[in-house]
Amino acid sequence: MSNSTFLQNFANTNWKNILTWLEDKHKTISPNASNIYNSCDIRYSGFKIANVDCNLFPAGFKNISEDGVARSIEKLKKFINTKKQNNILKNEAKNVIIVSESHTRNIPYLHGVLKLSNIFEQAGCVVRLATFDLKKFKVKFGGQVIEVHKLLQKDGKLILECEGYKNQQTNDLVAKASDGEVIFETCPETGKPIAIIKNGKLPFVADFIVINNDMTAGRPAVLQGADISTFPAVDLGWHSRKKAGHFTKYQQIVEQFATNFNIDPWLFNANFTTCEGVDIKEGTGLENLANSVEQITKLTAEKYKQYGISAEAKTYIKANAGTYGMGVMMLNNAEEVMSLNKHARAKLDSIKAGVKNTSFLVQEGVPSIVNIENSPAELVAYGFNLTPCDFFYRYHPDKDTNNSLNAPGAKFVNLGNFVSMFTENSSEAANLKLTFISSSLAFLACGLE
């Protein structure tokens, strides 16, 4: 029996028991867990399947299918109700400000923010959009216009700059704008830390904040001292969270899963270690990084030998904090670390917002056998309330099966048959079940971070 057949049979044979185990494990997560949504990248090589990256501030909501939207709304309602039942949110809480990234030129991202906003609205929330740092702007999508304000704090409450202000000139410009055009609005209150007041009252006061900004640059000053719940919690931003922390929890829960179902945990987990105090640009700590790469490559090669896998072991070095595929490089051996050229060092030296990178996750590379349009692909899972709600493929025509596919030029396609995996016993359904298992374990790990 091939390794892929073994995993497929494992998923189909144990499916009902696996769902029960996952449901029971979900009940052990603290009601204080602030993970309102998550995404993770799943690599499937046939001989193993593993979560290789998990994001607490996902940016690809544009790619969720309509069925995925419906499931997301259901799980979002459950998340909000759980917080109300545990007095984390008030019963009447429904006003929400979603704080986005400041990617005003990243139209797919802004389109995703609009879709995220629609999910919250369909879950019964009143939604406003904001950023931490930009003045008010508008974007037009298919005739629908979204307004994004600057987030401010007044007397401990979070408000929106220029809420209620309508600039007729800007409205005229938006009416004539093409799809995806971003128009900034000149606000008469610029420079004043207040919103427009109507009848002596703030026009919109948030009951809770949803952060869709990974906070790589640091803890946002506007949130300091604010008396409001934020989901996810501010401490889960990349200014303090580390990938190694997530993968430690993921490894622990995979081991529990594997023990319960009598299976090798390596089949669902990518080996990893960390290396601190590295200055790639100056060359400091490169020897330690090379030793870490050698350690993980050796562990992978030993597992390949155990299972009769002929593939060459690969290893990734990744920024221990950060997203968007920045600070990531695949290596064949430790020697390549010591011979990194100037361009490669520059790529690894800093991450988003120009933040210097000195901490690395060294992770086993998991090749992908998934293929879309003759290009290597991987499955991306999106979920709410620590539960997978939708899958879609990310594929890249300019990469090979070992490369990171989260790079400029990546393409996306909806999966479309999420539900069928629960009833069918085909090999295709088994592969989706395996993806559901891996992403469920990843999301549970997020709840334990």
C-alpha cells in the first residue's frame, strides 16, 4: 500500500471518530480565546499532510466561496454568542469596527475586506471600516462603495475620524470612479483627535474591534488604554507572537491526535526548530542557522528513509514573525546558508514595514503533489471560531513543488465541493478530509497559543 493510499484509508475509515475527537477537543478551548478567524496553508505530499503556516489576521477573504461565506456567518454568530454568554461582550453588542491593513493599492485585499464586512453584516452586526494610520478614503467595487476611516480614541472610547462627514465633491468623484479606484477624502477635522459630533453624541461607538492588521510594526498606540474587547487580542500581533509558539502548540495537539488514533505524528506535522540572534545582513549567527538547517534536514532524511521515500529532503528558513510570504527561503543543505548572496540576505533581513528580522523558524519542507493548471498548488483553509469554513487552492505557475507559493504572481481558485467530503469515501474526498483534519488541528493550536 502506498503512503498516500494509507493516509486516504486512514481518513475514510476513522472519519466519524475523528470528527467526534475534534469536537471534544474544541470544547476544551477557553471561552476567552480571541481567535475570531484564522487561515492556514496545508501542504499535501501524498506521504504526509501538514500545516506549514497559520495566520491570525488572514487577508484573502476575497477567495472564499459563497458556501464558505454561509458557513463563516454561522460560526461567527456562534463566536459572538459564546462571548456574550461568558460576559466578554454585552448582550446588545453589535457595533463593530474592522481595522484593516493600510494597503490602499492592494485592490484584492480591499475587496476581501469588503467581503469580510459583508460576513459580519449578515451575522447581524453594524460595521464600520478603519485603519490605524490613514485619513478617510473610499473604494468602489461593482457599484458598492466602502468608506475607510482613521481610528481614533476619545475618553477611552474608539471612534472614527470624520464619521458623519459627507464631502459632496468626493461623492461625485466616486460616482465617476472605475472599479477598484481609491479616492482619499480631505477631511475638515484633520489634525483634531475627534469625530464629528451629532446632537452632542458620537455617531458611532464600537462595542468591539476586529483587527485585520497583523501589527508587525508594533502595538498600535490608539489601542493603548482603550476599554474595549479586540478580536484577535492585540498581544497576538506579530510584534509579540512567534510562529514557533504556534507550531509548538500544533505539534502537541498532533501528538495527542496521533496517540489517540495510533498513527505516526510526523504524517501530520513538519519538524521544526528555531534560531535566534541572527543578523543576516552582517553575517552574525549564520553558523548557528546552518546547524539548525542541517538538524532539520537530517531528521527529514531519516523519516524519508523509514518510509521508503525517494525525494530529497528540503528545509525552509522563515522569519519567526511576519506574513505575506516575506522572509522565506528554501534550502537544500546547510552549506547554502553560509553562501547566501547579497540579494538573498536582503530578502531575509527584514519583513513587513521594514522590521528587522533576527529570529528564524527552521522548518521541514513538505513538497506538494497538488496541481492546478500544470502548476504546483496548496490548499488554504479559512475559518471562524477555530473551525474550517472553506478551502481554496493557491497555485503558482512560476514555482516548483518545493517552493513557497505565497509569492507575487500566485493565483487562486475555489474548491467548490467542501460538503461532499463528509459523505463520500473516494480518494478525492479522503484528501479533503485530510485537509480538514490538518486545518482543524492548526486552528485548535491557535486557540491554545
